[in-house]
Amino acid sequence: MSQPTTLSLDIVVPVYNEQATLDTSLRRLHAYLTDAVQASWRITIADNASTDETPAIADALAAELGGVAAVHLPLKGRGRALKAVWGSSPAEVLVYLDEDLSTDLAALPPLVAPLLSGHSDLAIGTRLGRSSRVTRGGKREFISRSYNLLLRRTMSVGFTDAQCGFKAIRREVAERLLPLVEDDGWFFDTELLILAERAGLRIHEIPVDWVDDPHSSVDVVRTARDDLRGMLRVGTNIARGRIPLEAVYAELGRRPFAPPTPPSFFGQVVRFAIVGVLSTAAYALLYLLLSGVLGGQVANFAALLLTAVANTWANRRFTFGVRGRPGMVRHQFQGLVVFGISWALTGGSLAVLHATAPGASSRVELIVLTVANLAATLLRFVLLRLWVFRASRRATARGTAAREAADAAASREPRPVPSASAGAALVLTPNETEK
């Protein structure tokens, strides 16, 4: 196939040790594109430091088949491969497909069509749509649905399937977002989607027919664990304002756009639990370090005070979505009141322990205090949600509504008519009556 001057599609297939299936899969993909896709295209095989015959097979396919290129990368990582190829591709739309072609290729034209037309910024296949037809084992089905449910609840995203290996993105969007994505492995495309949606970009979903590859080498449990770590990292970075999403929105975002709504009750519970686990671990470590020097009660007070300040800050930003300086001092003061209640609860449990078992060791004290601290955590969540951050969440909702109204008014506002003094030629067209 002769390559035109402008390339519409670059279909990237990351591979690692796929010598058994690469030749068959690529020939099938090449035949489909030749017969069914009218836009100009290229297939790029991105070899991720394979140690078998995959590089040689990729080079042979590139030499034999028109419109096929092979790229060899020195390090593993699906995200690293996509960053390298997408970042240097001249194509209008950049596509990613799994090598096993688990997704029916008939979904490819509707995947890229809204991107070629400019209607959408990213497009993904979803195996969780009502009209999707999926064949896979119960274990992978359960893990996938649980992960995507957790992702939607905790990250407040709207897309339904983050991990389907069937995605596309417009080149100018990729150029802006790729430098912001930190992950180089399996979490790469999930992170890309989170940042895209938070930046006000349009994500188009299509239901796909998908058949699980029983010989897939993906470690599902390890991948899910790494994805959870990635979610925590991205959520923290967004909450702390480390990712310039406002700049991306100003450059590429679609108006009017409603900023992400505060997390749902379920999402708040999950986020609060994550913060609570980290706070409890920090409290236990601080208590063990201080108890030998300061004594049980003083060490308990100091450990609780330090973790309470950090806990209030983390819940303010991460759990309840309250940002900015307004109200920060008041929230910390109210958080200290909540801390006082927690201290009374944990201190009281320690006093009861000393009264009933005077010779209790530091380990026993730690166990009793940890249990009491977990009980106080439930009370802390209720007080933070219904008292400390309630007014701020209402103010955030009012501010969001005001921004939406302003954006809507701006989108309806007519463009100003240029004046003759502006330097541009003013052309007057007579209407029917004047004629």
C-alpha cells in the first residue's frame, strides 16, 4: 500500500515475547485494514525488549508487508512503548491494540471515526457496556468489574472500562497529555483517561465484542495491585494540584464543562478508609517511637496530635474535595476538636487498661490503642462529613453551579462585530429588501 503524504491512523501494537502469535495476528490485522479501512494507515509493532524471536519476526513482517513498521525499545513497559511511538508519530489519530486481537476488529472504524471528525478527543472500547459481548473466565470478569467500579467511585470518572486494550487518541491531545502521565506499565492508559476526563476532554466509548486469550501472560493480581497504587498516586497528585489540568483545559477542553463533582458517599468512605489506614499506621509508628521516651499517655497525645493535623489536611483535599485556602484554619481547628474527642476515647481506653492490668507491655498498650483508634475513626468520619466540611461542600457546589452558568452564558454570547478601525476589511452584504 502506498503511503500518502498525510497519515490518518497509526495503529500501535506493543509486544513482548509474542513469537507464537505475532505473525498470525499482524497478518490478520493487515488484511482487515487493507480491505475495510479507507483512511491512510500504518501498523507500528512496538517491541518491548523481547528476549525470544519476536524482534526478528517483527522486522520480517515490516520488510514484507506494506504499511508495517517495527520499533525496538530497550526497556519493557506497555506505557513506555506507547509514549515512545505515539510521541513521535505524524498520524492524526493514534491507536493502541492488544497483540492477541481479543477485540473484534469490526469495532475499529467506529472507534476512530469521532476522532478523525474532531468530535471527540479520545475513544475507548468497553467490555462493560450493555450491548458488549464478552467471553472470559469468572475470575478476570470479577477483578475487572470490581476495579472499574472502584475507579469510578473513588476517582469520580465517567468512563466504564479503563483496561480494555482498544483505544485511540488525537495526536494534539497526546502531545499535551503524554508528558503528564508518569506510569510506564499497565496503569498507563488508566492514568491517561483520568487526566483527560479531569481536563474536560471528550471520551467516546463504543461497546466491543471481546474474547479472552487463555494463554495471556498478564499477571492479573499483580496488575490490579499496581493499578490501585497508581490510583492512589494520581488521586493524591490531583488533590495537591501537582498536575496542571487547568492549563490543559484552557488549551484543549470543551466548554461548557462541569468540573468533577465531589465524591459520592461510597467514594468518600473508600477515600476516608485509605486515609484512615495510613493515619493509623503512622500513629502506631509514632507511638512506638515515643512511648519509650515520653511514657504511654504523653506518647499517645503527641502521636494523635501529629497524625490529626495530617489526617484533617488529607481528608479535606482527598476525601471531601475541598481546595483552596479559604476555611483552612477553621477546618484545622474543628479537626483538633475532633482530635480531642478521639484522644479522650483512646486515652480513656489506656486508663482502663492500666487500671485492670498495671503491668501491661507496650505491645498490649498498642493493641488496645489501635482498636480504640479504629473505633474513633468511625466517629471522626461522621463529624468531618456532617460538621467540619459540610459548609465547604455546599459552597463548592454553589461555585460549580455559578461557573457552569457563566460558561453557558459565554457560549451563547455572540461574537463582536469587527469595526472598520480594527484594520480588517468590513464587508456588507445587502439583504433581500435592500436588493
